[in-house]
Amino acid sequence: MMGIKIASGGFLTTIQDMGRFGYQETGMSVSGVMDQRSASLANILVGNEETEAVIEVTMMGPMIEFTKDNFVAVTGGDLGAKLDGKPMPRYEAVLVRAGQTLSFAGMFSGSRAYVAFAGGLAVPVIMGSKSTNLKSKLGGYEGRKLGTGDEIGFTAPRTWLPNQNKRKLEPEDFSAKELTLRVVMGPQDDCFTEKGIHTFLHSTYTISNEYDRMGCRMQGNIIEHKDGGDIITDGISFGAVQVPSHGNPIVMMADHQTTGGYTKIANVISVDLPKLAQCMPGFRIHFEKVSIEQAQTLYCTQKEEWRALQNALAAQAEPASDLQAVAVAAASNEDRLSWSPQGTYRVVVNGEEFIVDLERESVCFRPS
């Protein structure tokens, strides 16, 4: 199997995509990545659809040995990514060769990093998703976190990408330890007193040690109910803010249960959930009310930006009109590659793109 081999699994390293939809009525959680923004950008940088599976690295990262050449991108939190012991750029498509090793040195900002591989990982699609559901022991790699000795193949590895010199973004900063999460109120905000609503929107809450892929418990001023925090069990979404009778909020995360019997005062909007996914216990949180229309506009704008980036990176370079682009494979078995028109060409050698102006009537490449 040609792709990667796990030399060390790290704290919690799993394969995740955007989730397993359509099965919550059976009790199957959606799962998927915690930080959808970082995972999407990693995929776009290496030429994948944003929904392709990635490796989610939590806090202390793994050591990954490459057994086949491929482009990879590391996004999300700065966990000290290193390639063969040297710093590896974040938010950039990097061509990694067989025999090289990707490792993580520690936590510098954020708590989760994402590794995308051009062409995707060769793991089974189960119920429409490659995501790992740890509680159900389903999906990903044998339904569990990655460990020493695990080997995963690449589906369609690539050693050349269009516009590869432009496949980099400014790394995101996750160093802030106090931040605001925007929320849409409801569906049970009518179960809280006016004082309780005011407390929720004007207090500072601290993330407790009870924070995992299922949910994030916070501590702070008590949010007052009208008549307790229990309701008839109903559905739960990613980002739902439950407030049980004890009066402190719990934000539901990627592995949230499908239903629950506690009042939900609000829901964190989709574009802000990645912020929470990168937080750690002790970080301080404020909640800010926005309308459904504002939340939808922010979400649609983000999706449009991703699509524009994807289209821009996928576009083939056209250095001159009415001229063909020529790719030269270094490992080609051809004895000779030649052409005669003068002009400007895009030439790719060993995956690196060059713009070449031809002034002679003919040019010839021969293998060395």
C-alpha cells in the first residue's frame, strides 16, 4: 500500500471529512472534522474537493512516514509541523517525497491541525462518509484513532498541480485566548427568563476541562430558567448551546449525540464554530446575538470565497494566446521531445512551472 505509514499516532489522530449525513434518525452521529474551515482550505490547496477526508490532529501530533510522493497541506492550529525535522510551512501545498517524515513539535497556537493529501486517502466510504465515529467504531481507519504501524494508501496522488506556486495562504492566527462566538437564539430561548437571556449574552464563560469532540462545557454566571432545564427530547445540531438545570452552557461539537433533553438557548453560527474548535480549556468566551439572515449571509459569503479560490487555483496558466502549453516529465522514457513554433510556453519540469520564451526556430529536450 503506497501512501503513508503512521510511525507514532499522537494524542488523538483520526480520519475525518465533513460528516455522515442522513442517519441521525437511527442514532448515528454526523461526526466529521471539528474545524470545517481549516479542513476545507487544506483540501483546496492540494486540489481536492473541500469535502475530501483529511487527517485531524489533536494537540500532540503524530509522526507520519511517506511511502509515495504526493502534495500535502497542513492547516489549522500551529502544532509545530516539521518535514524531516525542519519547519514545514502551514497553509501551503508542499510536494513531499517517499521516505520523508512529517512530525509535530508541540502546541504553539490552536489545538487542532489538518493534513490534506492530493487525491485523497484510500479508506472505505461507509454510509456516505470516510469520517471516523469513535463511539460506534465505524469509518476512517478501522473505526479508531490512528496508531503505530497503520498504513493508508493514496487514492490518486499527484506530483504536479496547476498554479502550484500560488497554492499558499496567510496562516490563520489562533493565539487569542478570549473570543466572541456569534449565535442565533433558540429554539428553546423562551424557556429562559429575561434575566437569563441577558446573563447569557453579557457574561464571560470559561471553557472547562470537559471539552472533547462531543461537547464543550463552560463555566460562568448561571443562566436562569423559567421552570428548569429539562424538555421532551428533540434533535441536536452542531453548535447547539444546551443549558441544563445547573445553568451553565454546553456547546455541542462534531460528535454530538443526535437528540437531547436539555433546553437549547441558542446555536453557534457555522462560520464561528472553527474558532471554538481551536480553543483549549481556560479560554474565555462571549456570546453575541445575530439574526438568521446574518448567519446565512456569512455562511454563503464564506462558501463563495472558497469556490473562487478553488477556481482560481484550478485554472491553467495561459502565458500567451494561441499557444499550446507543454509539460515535460523528468522521468519520461521518451528519447526526444521537440517542437518548432516560436513564442511563449508553460513548461513543467519535476512539478515546477516555468514560463519559457522561444526565440529559435526549434528546441529539443533530451534525457540526460
